[in-house]
Amino acid sequence: MSEEITVQKAAQLKFDEQGLLPAIIQDINSGQVLMLAYMNQEALEKTLQTGFTWFYSRSRQKLWFKGETSGHQQRVAAIYYDCDQDTLLVQVHQKGVACHLGAFSCFSEPLQKNEKLVPPIGTVLADLEKIILGRQQVLPENSYTTYLFTEGLDKILKKIGEEAAEVIIAAKGGQKNEVIYETADLLYHLLVLLVQQGISLREIAAELEKRK
């Protein structure tokens, strides 16, 4: 999107009587909501200009740059506004954690839980990808993932073949729980392969999005 079009769209936004817009911050890789903050006109302009999030503190009545002291910056991937043009959704690449208390997301304390929370599959896979990347970099002892990376591509490919066959056998047998279990194994080994090949889940997602 050109700078001119961005400026035109920003001019249509409806700031409240205090000159603020609520901004929902979302991790672009997992889809997890990280925090809610507010932007005034200057904070939005700085965010657009620098590519990193800036906000306006209502309590301190001043601009602040996310990660200025902690280093946990948010690189902007995309900014959307809602149908009423009075709320922003900012998708970011989060460095470190978003919450000042140390949690990845500020939304970590439940007020009510009527159902067991199962994170979206994208969040689970993104978290698993991070773990596998960490194993590849450190290669800790007594880790199965370390074993796969150490053995190399042929071992990883062999395991993918075995797990794919297990999924087929479970499906042919009509064993739902076994299909779930074996599919989880297959997805894990596919992620190990992607990391070994230097391919990110975002690249796979982009390819799937292109095919829709």
C-alpha cells in the first residue's frame, strides 16, 4: 500500500473525545491477542513512520515506545481498522514478551472459564516451531528433537514416512483417537523437517493463502 493511500485512510479514523483510539495488539504468527493500548494521532504517525508500535499513556499523559526499557519491541506487520473506523488491530512480530509482568500476553488471567481452553492450532504450531528452533540452536542432551537433528535429513524423512503410514492405518481402522495421536506425531515431525530445511510456518501459510 502506498504512503499516500495510508495517509488517506488514517485521516478517516475516528478518535474519541480525548483524541485516542484503542489499539488491539495481536501476534501475527500465532494470532494470540497480546495487549490493548491507546494511540493518539502522534503515536499512530510514529508507528506508521518507524514500523514499531508507539502508544499514548493515559495515566502518564505522554507517548511511549513499546520496549523502550525492556527491549521487548513490537515490529508492525499490518494495521487494520474496524468497520466503525474507531478501533485498530495491529499485527506485530513480538520480541520477547508483551506483558510487563513477564507473560507473553497481557491476557493471561482468567475471570471465568466455562470450558477448557484449547489454543487455536496456529498458536500451538507456532509455539512448537519456536521450541524446535530452540532445540536446533542449542541441541540439548537427552532430547528426541536433538537426536533427529543430529541424525540428519534421512532419519527425519524416514520418521515422516513412518508416521504418515501410522495415520493411514489408524484411519483405515476407524480409530479416531489413534488418528488424532498419530496426526500429532506426523505434524511434529513435519515441523522438524521444515526447521531443518530453513522453512517457516509463515511461508507455508502464505502458500496456502495463495491457493484459497
